[in-house]
Amino acid sequence: MGLKPTPGNVTEKWGRPLLFATPFRRMDFTARIIRCAEILIAAGVLELLLIGVDGTQVCGERRAPSAGPEGDQAVGRAALLVLLIVVAMFCDPLQNRKIERARQIYVRLAGAATEDRTMKAALQNYHARMQRVLDHIDRHLDDDLDLDALSSVAAYSKYHFHRQFTATFGLSVHRYIQLARMKRASYRLAYRDAQSITDIAMDAGYDAPDAFARAFRQRFGQSPSSFRKSPDWEPWLAAFGPLDTARSKLMQRTFTTDDVTIRDVPPTRVAIMEHRGDPTTLGATIQRFIAWRKAAGLHPKTSPTFNVWRSERCPASAADYSVDLCVGTDQPIKANGEQIKAGEIPGGRCAVLRVVGNTDNLEPAALYLYRDWLPASGEEARDFPIYCQRISFFPEVPEHEAVAELFLPLK
């Protein structure tokens, strides 16, 4: 019984090459003609080697000529038989080994691709679960965020969830919640003076203002009332470094050209408070800016808020850091003791990139516009720096719901 050639049986039977497994049958017409020509040429060469051109020499040895035509035919048939054996033993197995190696490589690559897709899908599912937990914490900072509730959101067992959360973010669940509540409390102390310290302490999960004051002083080196009057931002930034690092592990976003739109924006008259110098003191400038615009009656819901960056986020020298804090207004500007000046954000075509979530650090989005989108788009930047409009703010909205739009002016 003949064995039908397949990718699985074409090369071996009982551990040896199949002599007559023929990839020839799978060739197209042109390839078959070429193969036949090769065989005929090989047959002619072999016959010459066996009987000699004049029938007197074989492989360098002298011999008598064949006895007549029958002898020549016999030698020719023997040559062709030897040729077929050579072709069967050496050509086809070589081809078959190539086919088998290609098949094995394909199987390995297909298996690796399937495994890679499976791992990516599992990782995406894992990240989605953890992201749901962070969003739930942001939305329910005032609620009882116990381990049972959060593990249910993640769809993990309580003990497995606790270990996974700590391994992923480098913080325990309890520590993360503490820092998230304290960050919101510190924002309210610095920028929202209408809320009392007692209310802020209760919202942060403390039963009494004195317990909140002790924890606040331990973490920032200032009492809540002292921080409200004159925040020391350097220890504040250091204290929330672990929280920002934890959030950035899942909240990094990769932008694409589909995220960018081109708009024609109108010119906007603005009042400007400049910040020049050490970026760690930017919080104090923001605090003064909020107090000034509140006194001027320029509420964020009715008067848009802009930041115009005139330097990198982390320049080589801290003294070179430069950003303008702006509020849109058509009213006459009253400085009220602050260094406020009138200006305008010019209108025209702009590439716009909307960022939702972590809007404290917009540098990755700005770099995408400048470094990736702009060269690929064929557009040319206008002579005005990139700027952003703050659409919604933390702590008015949960941190993952904050929205900012970046504008890259185009010619």
C-alpha cells in the first residue's frame, strides 16, 4: 500500500527517509520541466563518466569498448538506474527535510504567536481589573473601602487581591487609600478655602480634626492650618511620589493619530500670571492665581483656564522653568496687588489632543504631538508654544475624570 505524502509523514518512516516520497508531484508545470531537464543533463554526464566519450575509459581507467549496441544500451540503462537511485536517495529526501523544517518552524511560530496573544489578552484583562479598582477608589473616597468590597470589584479572592495589588503598585491597598484621601485633602486645604478643616478631616476618613492634624503634620511637616496659609510644596511632592508612581503604572497611555483632531479656534483674550523659576514652587503660584481669579469673579465654569508652556517640564536648569497661568476674560483686568497682565491666545488652526485622567503630567501627550504626530502629519507648527485648556479639575471631579485638551498651533 502506498503512503500518501503529507507534511507529517513525508520525511520519515520507521526512522528512515522515504526514498520515493516525491515533492515532484506538487510542482507546477514550469518547475517540472526544469527538474526533468536537470535529470536529463545529470543522466548525460553520468553516462559519459561511466562509458567514456569514446567508450574506452571509465573514471580514468582503460577498458575495452562495449561489444555492440546491446552492450551500450545496457550500460545506458545501468547509468539511468544509478541516476534514479541517486535522485531518489539524495534529492527528494533533501527537499523533504526542507519541507519538514519549514513545517516545524511554522508550527513553532504559530504556537508562539498564539501563546503571545493569550498572554497579552490575560495581561489586558488583569490591567482592566486593577483599573476598575483604582477608578472605584477615586469615586468612593468618602465611603468605607474595605478589602472585601475592593476584591469584589476586581473579581479576585480577598487574599489574592491584596497580594496582587501590593505586587503591582508597590503599596498596600490601605496605604494607597490613605494617600489618595490625603492628596484630596491637601488640594482642598490649598485651593478651596471655603471648606473647613474639620469637614476636610472627616472626608479624609478621620474621626476627629486632631487625629487628622497629627497625621498631616507627620507626613508634610506642617499643620493643616499652616499648610492652608503657606504650603511647603517640596515635602508635599515627595510625600505623594509613591502614589503618583503607583497610578502611572496603569494609567500610561499610548496615543495614536486617531486621538488628534484639527480645529479652527478663535482668539481668546486672557489675564496672565507668569511663573518663572523652580517648578517645585509652582503650587504657590497656582494658589495665588486661584485666590486672584476668585477675587476677580472669574469662576472656572464661566471663564476658561489655560496653561501656556514656555519651557520643558524639566529643563536643564530649574531657573529656566516657565509657564503662564491664564484665565479667559474680556473684562478690564484689576491686578489687586498681583503681577497680572493682559494677553491673548491667538486663534487659527490647531492640532488638539484630549487627555482624560492623570492631567498633572501632560508632558507625554505634548511629546507625542511634537515628536510623533507633527512630522508624520506633514503640518508645520506656528510660532506659538503648545498650551492646554483645563476642562475639569481635581478635586472637583475624581482624579481619573479630570480632562485637559492640548493645543499645538499650526500654520
